Amino acid sequence: MPPAMGIPTTVMFRVAVMVFAVTTAAAAGNTIESPTSTANSTSSPTKNTTAPLPPFGTNHAVGDGTGWFFDWKANASAANYSAWAANRTFYLGDYLSFKTDTGNTVVHTTNSTVYKLCSTGVTASGGGSGWKPEGAFLAVMLTAEGANYFFSDAWNGEHCQKGMRFQVSVARGRGLPSVPPSYYEPLSGAAPAGTRRVGTGAVCVVAMAAAFAAFVFS
């Protein structure tokens, strides 16, 4: 096609290049994100970092499948109860279940001196000749925040001295429900302050407390 009259070929080429450059620049300009859109694309929604409250009334089977026993052949506790407790988290309202027999005792205390001595000051020993221990199951609700200690003072504390002992650190969690004192047994009585020997009566008390708590938190 012959060039337009009066316009040199080189000028028309330059004009075409200029038009192409302007068009390309305009297209590129349309792809540049505005500060607002950039901010919107990089910002993330605010996350709720509040940790959920732990469940209430978790059951911890002491010693897992081993239970709460003294191994007479090994002359030591049947399990490493301190190691068992160290791998768990405990909260108010949780309970510890002890699968044991009547040849062992369960002492619960917040008194570190009593724990170190392996004694409540009250004699506790096994039966005499021909006595056979019977299976038993005890449950203890954790109602005191902070350090809680457990041990067996059977045979004048010998079981405790040879490993039947452990301590747990109890966190608040959901806290305890507001219930009448009769629903759970406080750490009190004739034993040293903050100490109780758990018996079959405590099982009933703890069961009532757990049932009431389940109703309150459901």
C-alpha cells in the first residue's frame, strides 16, 4: 500500500510505534493494584485465639492397666506412678480412679510434709496370717487447686517408700460447680491438715459430685 500523501514513511512508522507504546502502557496501568485492593488482599481476618475450656470430670485411671498395686516379688510398686502422673494434665473436677485391693491404701493430701514422710501418723498395715486382700475400686475427685499428693501408707509407709506415691499439679480449668458441701468430701478430718484416707464411702460421694457436675456443665 502506498504511503499517504504528504507524510513520510518514517514518520508514520514512528507514530505507529508511539500508539503501540501508549496502548501497552495503558494496559499495564490497568493491571496495577490500588493500595486499597492490595491491603485487602494481604490482610487476614482476626482469629479467635482464646483456648477452649477443658472438659469437666475427666477420668484418669491411675497406673493405666497396671492399677494401684505393690509387687511383693519385686519388692517395689507395680508401676512407676510418678512417671504416669508426669505425662498428664489435671483440672479441678477431674477424678482419679484406683483399681486396687484391700491390701493397699490411698491417701490424698495437699500437705507436702505428710507426703515426704509417707505417713499420716495413723498406723496402717496389712492383715495377719491367712488374710487375703479383696479387689477394690476407689475414685477421688480433685477439689484442691495446686499440688496434690497421693500415696499408700500400708505397712507403715513401706509401700510409699518403695514407689507407691505420686503428685499432680491441678489447674483451675472450668473450676468446680457450685454444689452443696455434701456432694464432695473436702480434705479434712482427724488426719493432718489437708489429708484424708480414701475409703469406700468416698466412692459414693465422688460419684454424686461427678453426676451433679455433668448436669451443671451440660
